[in-house]
Amino acid sequence: MDGGPLGSDQRRRGPAPVAGTALRFGVLGPVRAWRGTEGLNTGSPQQRALLAALLLREGRTATAAELIDALWGEEPPSQAVAALRTYASRLRKVLGADVLTSESGGYAVRALDTGALDLAVAQELTARAEKARTAGDVTEARQALRRALALWDGEPLAGVPGPYAEAQRVRLAEWRLQLLESRLDMDLEQGSHAEAVSELTALTAEHPLRERLRELLMLALYRSGRQAEALAVYADTRRLLAEELGVDPRPGLRDLQERILRADPALAEPAAPVPQSAAAPVRPAQLPASVQDFTGRAAFVGELTGILAAASEEQGRVMAVSAVAGIGGVGKTTLAVHVAHQARQAFPDGQLYVDLQGSSGHPAEPESVLGSFLRALGTPDSAVPDSPAERAALYRSVLDGRRVLVLLDNAKDAAQVRPLLPGTAGCAALVTSRVRMMGLAGAHLVDLDVMSPEEALGLFTKIVGRERVAAEREAALDVVAACGFLPLAIRIAGSRLAARRTWTVSVLAAKLADERRRLDELQAGDLAVKATFELGYGQLEPEQARAFRLLGLADGPDISLAAAAAVLDLPAEDAEELLESLVDTSLLESAAPGRYRFHDLVRLYARSCAERDEQPPSERESALSRLLDHYLATAARVYALERPGDRLADHLEATEYAGLAFTDRHAAQDWLYAEADALLSCVRQSLHGPRLRRAVDLLWVAKDLAESGANSRAYEVAAHESLARARAAGDPRAAGRALTALTDVHLVAGRFDDADAAAVEAFRAAEEADDPVPRCWSPNTRGIIALYQGRHEDGERHLTLAIGNFRADANRPGEASALCNLSRIHLAGGRVDSAVALARQGIVIYDSTGNALRGANARYALGLALTRNGQLDEAVECLLSALDTFRDSRQRLWEGMTLFRLAEADLAARRPAQAAPRAESALSVLRGIGGEWRRGLVLTVLGRALDGVGQPGRAQVCWQEALRLYEELGSPEADEVRGLLAPSAAA
């Protein structure tokens, strides 16, 4: 984990080239030389020893006596001087006489360019790091040290003989450790404690007596919420020092233990805030743009700005919440955004914004919003918890000590808002909603009414222009009155007039006076917004109006251009032209290049227009059917590209509208994850009538969304709803497939009893519907569940049935999956040879179809069998190959489990120092996915590895946590862990 900006190839080649033919040298690894990019022959080990001795003198002359002593020590050969001259002569031919010079009977390496020696580069970077840290720029210091450490390429002066080289090896190795400790100290200072645990675990195993590393590991574990393990590290260290050296830990380590025991608050947070970085920004600035023509509302602006400013003061003792309520179109968002911009300087740590879609049919889920906020605050995806409660807790922890303003726009109710409140002094939340937040304890409530006539006229004047309004003041008053003094209606009306220079204000006033163009609802509460939108809608060309109506039918936070083209049944180019014209009318928003969204109120209005105007009415159903076809056809192609030869795609409901095609699997994956929210919204919207079966098929064929962990919660909600709708419709085919998707959800989450029950029901439904797909996959899944639960005979029976069903369906990849699962059943039953053979059969099938992703699952199974069979090198090779594929395919569950299996293989090979960091990495990857049973497996192996590297106290903590998990689950693995704990308990 030392790598910085330098790539692996550059690390092998030494310092970066400084000129096309310049000489470069490396000593922080094997002693090497390059001219430009061409490697040079530096000769025998003794010749390299001479070169190293001269390079490390940094241009100073070394006498012959000094060099002889450096190469041979106290017992030089009789012809040492002659040998030295020969080595120098050979090196001079390679390097040039101007580089290796002879002076006063000695030698020196001169005329090197700046940065030509990797050691000199490392020294320069280290000096830069020290200077930056002294100046308080920890980010720059940390980066400089990472670059310095990246220059090491194994053991310094590797393979070079002689006492001088040996002394320098020891010095350089010690220096590297010091740099590592400094860099890790800065990692912790900047809040990267969770990431540092794995590296520190490996380093303490490699250097067990180095107390500074132990101290850093204790702090990293404590800040990661692992207090018991942190204290166990101290106990292990004290025991080891007593046994090996007969001494006690140094005062700094003892002091840290005492501070952990009393939960010293100063240990809980880094000394400095986490810095902003391009990959994980920690100072978000998400506020929408404030309108330039904001008008009036002075009392509200003063009131809200004052409350926010008070909360942001250094001495602020409370977190302020202000909730702005009012009817649609009254300007709640405009006011809130304006106030937030006014208060930005008081919240230097950032501003968060979200549209909670409270007035839509599917308000934003708080857990999804929390995930977005955490990522915006710099939390990596892998560290975002799965459960809503854990996300909310981490969100509050990340905000603690910072001054951040959170704007929660368009909230449904207080329940939706509560998990999103910061909860710490110095932060503030500004909420807008159609309803009054009476249930939001401690909130400052603001009821926003329509504008006064003077404010309304002022807004209209800013939009239209002072000269035009001054010329027709009475007509302008008529316009804003007809708009009901609603800001949104005024803005739309004023924008129309401003865009039409040939109109007068009187013309617009006359149009609004015509009741055929201005509905009576214009002055009737919430309907006023609908009447205002009618003004813009009435000006659309027929094709624009149709696009507006039909696009409003689709659920989801936004829609891609391709999906919109499907809804409209148009080529993408024509659809884009229409959508961009709607953006110009402000009836549609451009969310990002190629993506569009409606404001919720505009969407509702568009739907009412579709119900009223779309002819024939069946076109509404046709538009949504085309959208569903687009997602299903495209997702099926993604699935087929990921799993060549898999027959699932052949058994999906037929689609009439073609989806997108991909030639690159990464582009296909990108599409699936980019469309996840919209795709799952389409599933939920389509679970009725003729679209039910296609919706369920879309859910199933997009199963990677559940298996990756990225959208597991939303996927699970859609799976439950799909099953409920299928049952209500009395459709066993749809129910069987929904149950199969739900089985996968439970299996990924580690809920094995629920998964087995769903698989049983799925099989029954498949039998009733004569549906071959769940009939194959249900027994396959039941077989792996039986393996996890220790029911090996049941598992073999299920998998034998699955193999027969897959073969009957000519589904070769499915057959391979069942064979690999059967391999694991045989392995659990002690039939190692057949386990190896079955896994190899699976690999042959997957490789023959080009199924790389599932081929990785087969190599995973083979790796387990080979590990048990003692073929450890081949096992590691299989598992590493699988790991690369899982990472490339964003399969977090399988990435974590493969790291766990690699740790098992390392233990079998008696490499506990390598197993420990791999198990730590597995814990990190599996955070929030995989369930508690899998977490228990990893903790058990991590404990074994820690025990093997001399950290029994920390191992005990891991085993105790694993035992707690297993006992809560009623898992048989509890007995194994009790056995691991028994010796120490007896002692």
C-alpha cells in the first residue's frame, strides 16, 4: 500500500527519465542502471557492489582502500587492487569516462543529472514532505511520502555482497520503515484509519517488536470502532516484549492504552479534517444556482439567514433546523436556495443538497440519500454501510466537528427528514415541503405565502424589463394578479413575454384574462401551479407537447436519452432535439449530458395532460411498454455479455422495442449501474396487467444490482413488490421468477432460511407454470444453501436435480454452476479428489463459452478444493485469477469472499503474515454486504492469522466476535470457534 503516483513499471525501472539518453541508477532494490529507457549491464555482483559504493557517496571520491574494505572487509583477496581496477574499467566502458572518474588513486561517479539516482529522488521527496508537514499541509506531505516509498523495489542493494552493502541495506530498510510510520501517522491524521488497519496488520506481523507500528495499529483499530482489538494489541505487545526482550512497552504505548480504556475523546477524531480530493470530495458545494432576479421576501431572508448564522458560530450549542412550508409554486425552493447561498460563508465545510421528491409517487428513500451524502463527504463506496441506521450514524459522525449546511428540498414528511439531519453543533438544515413539519422537534417553522402585489410586480419587472413594464404598469399588475401572485406562475408568464419581443404586456394580460387560456384553478390553492404550467404547455408544438406528456409518465429520478427515445418511439437524434427544446421552455431540466428530469410538480402536470390529451388513450400504455422493453432488452444484452451461453436470456418475455447493444462488457456494466434507479423504478411501475411478466424478468436479468451490493436495498424492495403483485395477479410464472430473484437477495444477505423457503416456493410455482428457468436455478440455489447450513446429503440431492434440469434445458453455464456447487459439497464431505474434478469440469464449460465472470466462480471453487488437497500454489493462482475478474466486474461479495479464501490458503501454507492483511481486506470489502455469517467466517480466519503472527490477544477478540455472531444465528461453526477459544479460557 505504499504506492503513490508512480506506476508499477516505473518502480521497476527506477527514477523517471530526465532526458532521452540520460543515465539513471537504482539502489532501492537491485543495483541497476539505464541509459534513457535501455537497461545497462552492470556486471558481476562485486562489480555492482563497486557501483553501489560509489553511487551512495553522492559524487565524493572513494579511495582504493575504502572501496576494498567496502567490497571485501577484513579479508580481501591478494589481488584486490587489480580486481578493483578491472571492475572500474568495465564499468567505465558501460557508463562513460566522464561519469566514472579516477582521482588520486580513487574513484567517483560524477556528472549525473538531477534525479538520476532513485535514492536521491527519495531523499528530495522526503525533505519536501517534512517541509510541507511543518507548514501544515498534511495532504502534500502524505503524497510526497507515498511517491518516495513507491521508489522501493524490494530489498535495497539486493544481491550485492560486502560489508558496506550490508550496512547500507540495514540503514535503508530502517529508513523505509521510518517513512512508512510517518506516512501511516498522516493517514490516521487525515481519517484513513479503516484503510490503514490491513497494512498495519501486515507490518506488525513482519516487525513484531516495532512499538511505533503497534501504537499506530491500536489507534487505527480504535478509530475503526474495534476497541477490544486495540486493547488486545497492547496485551500482545506487552507479552511479546517481556518474552523476547524482558522489557515493558514504552510510555507512549502505555499512555495510548490508558486513553483507550477511558475513551479519551481526543482519540476519536483525527487531529485535522480529512482534506478535499478529486476522487472523494469532502467539501461539497451542491447548492443549485440562485436565480439572479430573486425578488422580495426580505423578512423571510433575514429571519432564516439569522438562524443559520447563529448555528454556524464557533460557540454554537445547537444544530439549527428551519422548515419552509407552502403550496406548490409558491417559491419555497427559490427562497431556500437564495438563503443558503447567502449563508454559504458561514458553512466553510460545505453545502449538501437533495430533492427528496416528496410530492411524487415514490419519494426518495432516506438510506439512498444518506449514501449519496456520505460519498459527497468523501466516504468511499466500500465504506458506506448497508442498513439505514448505520448510514445515519456514520453520516452524523462524518459531520461531527464540521460546519455544513444541508438543504433538504421538497420533503414528504418529518419521518423522511429526521435521518438526514446532521445532529451536531455548527451544522444546519434547511427543509422545504408542501406540509408543515409539525413533527420535526426543535425546528423553526416558516409558512410561505404568495407574494405581495409589490413583490410580484418587482419579480415580473426583473424578468421582462423595466421599460416594458413602466410603459404598461396597469397591464403588468393584471398579469401578476392573474397569476395569483404565485412566483412560479409569474416567472413562467414573464419568461414568455421576455422571449417574444413583438408582444406587449397588454397582449399577455389579455391572454391571461381569457378563461379559455387561464383555468379557474389559477386562484385556487395548489391548482394554481397547474394553471401556470398550462400557459407553457399551450405554446408547445404538437411533437413537443406529445413528448412532454409521454415523458411525464415514467417514474424514476431522471431518464436517459435512449430511454426517452423509447418512450417517444423516435430515433435518438430526433428525441434529443425535442428534449432540448423542452429544456429551453423550462418544462424539462437537463440533469446531466444525455439525462433529463422533470420537477415533480411539472411531472404531475404532464401526467394530467397525458390523461386528458393523449389520443388514443392506449398510447400511454404503449409508451410505458416501450420503456419497459428498452430496459428489458438492454439488460438482457448486458446479462448475455457477462454470461455467454446462459439460457436465461432465451426464456425472457419477448420485447418489441429493441434496446441498446454493447460490444464492450465494461460499457455494458456502466449502463446497468448508471440506470439502476430508473430501471428499478420501471420495474415497480410496470407490475400490473400485460407488463407484469416483463417487469419481473427485468428484475431478474438485472440481478447483478443485488449481487454487487451497490443497489441491494432498492433491488430487495422491488423483489418483494414484484412477488406481491404476481401473487395478487394469480400468475405462477411471474411469481416463480420473482421468488427466484428474492432467493438471490436473501442469499447475498446471508439470510439462508429465508432464501431456502423462497427457493422451495419458486420451484413449486415453476412446476405449476412449466417454467424451466426457476426449475433449474431453485435446486441449484438450495444446494449451496444446504452447503452453508451443513446439510450435505440434501445439498447433493438438490444439485443433482439442478444438473439434470440444466442439461434438459441445454444450459451449459447453468450446468457448470451446479457442478461447481457440487464440488463444494463433495469437498465439505471429504471427497477432495471428486471436488477437484467437478470444479475442473465447470471451468472447462465456462471457458468454452467465454463466460469469464462465472468462470471466476468456478476457479473460486477449484481454489477451495486445491487448498484442501494441499496444492497450494495452484490454489492461490486460481483464486487470484478469480479475484481479478470479480474486481473487474464490480462483484463486491465475491471479491471479499475470494480475499477470505486466499487468507485460508495462506494459512494452509503457513504464511500467517500474508493471511492477516488479506482477511482484513475481506472484512473491509464485505462491509454492508454478505451478512453476519460470512463476517463470522472471515473473523475466524483473521483470528487464526493474528494468532500465527504473535497477536493472540487480538485473535481472541476476533474469535469472540465470531462466536457471538454464530450463536445469534444458531450456526454450527460456533463449535469450531469455541474450540479456538478453549485453550486460553482454560489457561
